[in-house]
Amino acid sequence: MNVAVLVSGHGRGTNAQALMDASAKPGCPFRVCVVISATPGHGALDRAIRAGVSSEVIDACALGEGFETALLDALRRYAVEAVALAGFMRRLSPEFVARYPNRILNVHPALLPSFGGRGMYGERVHKAVLAHGVKVTGCTVHFVDAEYDHGPIILQKAVAVMEDDTPKTLGIRVLVHEHSAYVEALTLLAQGRLAVIGRRVRQIPPGVFTVMGEWGSPQLPDDPGLLEACYAIRTEVFVREQNVPVELELDEHDATAWHFLLFVDGVPMATARLFNKNGAAKIGRVAVRQCARGTGLGRRIMDVAVNAARELRLEPVILDAQVQVIPFYEKLGFVAEGPVFDDAGIPHRRMTLKKQEGG
């Protein structure tokens, strides 16, 4: 994952250095491809030169309203996939943030939402912490939205406040945790392990799918919010779009089913479920949010559901398809069988997956 580090002001660039050092190590899933400063003379620029990383100055004061346009042009040139703010004190516009949904990160030297907002940066934060008399402070890595220090929190590190602390001594201890937390957060992002559900950011297993529940055992997943995300997609697609009564959409099979959830840029976009129906593997409730249709998500989540069914050695693999989407399932190897029947006011047909050759 190509990462651009953005800085402004006249800082030393130590967070940028920590990210460049991490990205240079074998096996790191992200690469700092460019350091961009909104002001000339930032310390991160010299650090980038020494690290062999490209660097640019896009002068925000000189460009005025054209700054973000020039910045977006630079990000495109470097094929940037994620942006890390490291002492970047300008507020990005909603239009800019929308270009990189859940792909712009920031690190703040306090435990947000405390001691954040406009004008709260660097030593100012530590002075406020000490003046307030808090016993624990730390740092926060969060996704960036159009407000200062406001986006969903990815992770936080706590630091005890000592009786004899000064803003300088406290800042030194917090900075060490900023470096490690930022590397950890970017690593999770690059591995596809961050999911944003509402205001909460959850860490999910490697890969784009989360499988919840244990086959044959009616139990809630470790994180009920993930199951709620599945239900939210199904409600959006089946209840709101297709007018299926909610009491029919959410049924008794949900308790024992495996639920699959696909994330795009950290946002739940597709779901499906699989349960044991008298020895057969029954796939159902396949739903893709309207804004993501036509992008191959339906095929991807079906592939995972089918593979899970095969691993369980249950056969046949069946589903009840709405008549209008039968061609989609036929492309995946399913064959329509039997008459058309009504389910929640929508015509359906039973479909069975053809056996693989030699299977």
C-alpha cells in the first residue's frame, strides 16, 4: 500500500521518520512513497532525502484555494492509496476527504476526544493536560474527517502523567507511543484489518471477510456489532428496497448460521449467510449495498460462502434465488430446479450448485 506523509509548519518530522523507518523493513505491508510539506523548510523533507524517499513542497500559502487541487494531483502521480498526516495542521475539506474514504489517518498527542480540536497541537496539548490535572494521557490514531481531531478512533496508547512532569518531559514520553501506534495503525490498514461501523473501528481477521459464529452452535459472534452490520445491509436491501417484512427477513436461522461480511475501505458493503438445512449447505441472504453493485462484490462473497460449504463437506449446496437474479447464480455454476414459488411476495426458484468434475 503506497502511503503519502503530509506535514506542515516547521516541525522536526519524527513521526514521518518513524513511518519511513518502518516501511523500509522487510515484510512491511505499506510503503512511504512521498513526503509532502505544505510549508518550505519542514524537517521531514531532509529526513525523506536521507531515507531515499521522494519529497515535494506544495506551498499552501502561495496556492491558496488551489492547494488541495495541487495536492490531489501529486497523490495521483505517486499512486497513493492512503495518506498519513504527521504534524499537518490544516483542515482538509469534505471533498478532499471523500476522495480517500477511511484512508486518511492522523496521530494526536492526547486521548481523544479530550484535548483536541482547532489549535490543539504539539506542546499546547501537553500544557493543557498538565493544567487540567489529569492522571493519564497518551496518543490517538484516528481516521480523518472534515473536522479537527474528530474522525473514528483506530487505536490509543496510554501514558501516565508524573507529578514532576513538564510539557517537554511529558511530550517526549508520549511521542514514543505516537511512533509505535502510527506504525501499528497503518499496518492494520494495509492488511485490510480495519472495519468502520458507525463511530467504532474494529480490528478484523486478515482478509476482507469476517466469519461469525461457530457452525452448528447457536452463539453470538465475539463482536455483536459485526452481526448488526450484516443485518443493517440486509435491512437496507431486502426490507427498504424490496419491501420484505422485517419479521420474515430476520429469522430463526440467523442464530446458527455463519455470516459473511465484506468490507470496502473499512465500510461493510456486502453480506451472505450459510446454514445446515437437513444436511445440505443452504446459502442465502446475499446482499450488496446499492452503491457497490456492479463491482464484483456479489461474486466475491458467494465464492467465500461456497468454499465454506465445501470445507464443511455438506452437499448439495443450494439456494433460493429471486427469479430476476437467476442468471447471476447460473454464472457461478448453479442450476435452477423445480417450479417458481413465492417467498415474501417475490418469485423464487430453488438452485443447486453443479458438482465439480471429479468431485
